Amino acid sequence: MSHVTIIGTVTAKPETRAELHALLSKQVEPTRKEAGCINYDFHVDAEDPCVFVFYENWRSQQDLDAHLEMPHLAPLFSQIDRLLACPVTIRHLTMLSDIA
């Protein structure tokens, strides 16, 4: 099975931006330590500071599925409805080049 690439977009309500940013930032280090994580990169939109974007590569869909069950995501998932301006969007990509 080939690896999985996704782009996840998370949009904060303006009044919860700082809180969401802090929660999302806390996900980077533990996620990068997960066995199936190839890369997990956290960004903010250059034009809208309420829009956060994750660019992720996973060894397999099973590894991505396991990531979504990790306990370090619980604080984020328990607050998600209150913090977000709209639902999270996940865009699945097929990489055409080799992984760097």
C-alpha cells in the first residue's frame, strides 16, 4: 500500500483563534513521533490568521487512522465544536514525486 498525503484545514472563530492555535501547536511534536508519520507540518494562512493548515504524509491509511485515535488529540477533539468557525476539511492528495 502506498503512503497517504492529506491537507487538513482548520478555521478558528476569531475569538477562539489563540486558544485553537495553542491546542494545534501541541499536536506537532507528539504526532511527529508516531511510528507511521513521515511528516506533519503546521501552517497558518498568510492572509487569514484564523485559518490553520496541516500538510501530512503517513506511511499508510492505517497509520493515519491510528493517529486520529491518539490520546494527545483528545483535548483538541473535546473542544473542536466550540473553537471552529466551520467543519475541518481534509483534502487527500496523490504524490507524483518521490518523498524528499
